[in-house]
Amino acid sequence: MAENQGLIEKLDKAKLPRHVAIIMDGNRRWAKARGLPQVFGHRQGVKSVREVIRTCVDIEIEILTLYAFSAENWKRPRIEVRALMRLLREFLRKESANLNKKGVKVWAIGRLGGLPAGVQEALENAMKTTAKNEGLLLNLALNYGGRSEIVDAVRGVLSDVQRGIRKLEEVNEETFREYLYTSGLPDPDLLIRTSGEYRISNFLLYQLSYSEIWTTPVYWPDFRRKDFLEALLDYQGRERRFGAV
């Protein structure tokens, strides 16, 4: 569309965020507002995922982290959880070839061993298929919780100290990063949250310390390229000081 192209032309390619993280919120409310079962909102949300991935590829964003399934989401009704796992498995199976063609590398963070076997298999296949790609890194947060990540990182540090692999006095902010699920990745420059909420919901608690936050009232199933580009333009208009004057 001409409007989207105009927004792309306004972007300063030298000031794009390296890492964008998104809390994809509003699927259930989108469905409820239309008198539809919740699964329809989740299924429509997959279309938004595809569009944002395409946009990241087109404008050469390096990393996209999507909060796809939180550790707290297991508390939802069993029928909804099953539907979410089925959609995730279908997405990974159907999209792997297309993502591979686009040069996208699939990765995942979280307590992945807690996912259903079918989802684990589909995820492993997607990561294996795209492992050599050097384009966009699509990082899926699955069975993920920020507090759990920090706990797991502390356990990793203690284990290495006890085994003599690392000295306690060597542990600082930089070495601690090596034990996080996101080890080796830069922190998100920009966090996007849809559906008008203003909380970070236990997402990347350590990594979001200095991330810029952009929110929109748009429900995730309605989030499109235009919305994503508007978030990037807003980000480029900010001055990032990282605590300095």
C-alpha cells in the first residue's frame, strides 16, 4: 500500500532498532468483541505474526522476539491451551519452509522441555531447518517467564561456582548475561505491547531495563505493517540516554 511505502521511506535505516520485542496481547478480547470463540482470535493473530515477520525481513531488522506463550498461560482453560499448542505446532510446521526461503533463523527461549512433545518436535525441526540462515532471528518466547529465567540463570551461576568453572568474584552484570536464555543477544531496543495495556507481564525482566516502550490500543489480531512502522518511527524520534544526562 502507498501509505505503508510512505512510512518506510520516512524511516532512517541507520537508526533502526536491532532488536524488537513484542507482547502480542488482545486475541481473546478481539474474538469476544465479535462474538467468536477465543480460538478465532488466536488464529487471526497468526496473520499478524506473519505480517510483522515480513516487515522485519523487508526493512532488515536483526532480531524479533515474540512473547508467544507465557508460563502463566498454562492457567487458562484447558481447551484454549490445547488450541494454542495446536496453532503453534501448525505454524512451525507450515511456515518453516517459507521462513527458510526468506533467510529467517528460528530460535526459542523459555523452559522448552515443558512444551508438548509435538510442539517440541516441530520447534526442533524449524530450528534445524533454518539454523544456517543469517537474516532475521525470529526468537519465540515459549513457556517463558522472566522470573523463571532469572532463577534458572542463578542456578547456572551457582552450579558453575560449585564445580569450580567460575569464581564467585567473577560474577557481574556482563557474566550473568551468559546464563540468561538470551545469552549472546543484545537487549531489546524497542518493546511493543498491543491492546492498550501498560505492563510488561513478566517478560524479559532483566533485558528490558533500558528498552523504549511503545503501546497501542490495537488488538494483536488487527496489528499490521502500518502499526509496526509507526512504532519504529516513534522510536526513532526518541533520545536514548541510558541513565545519562
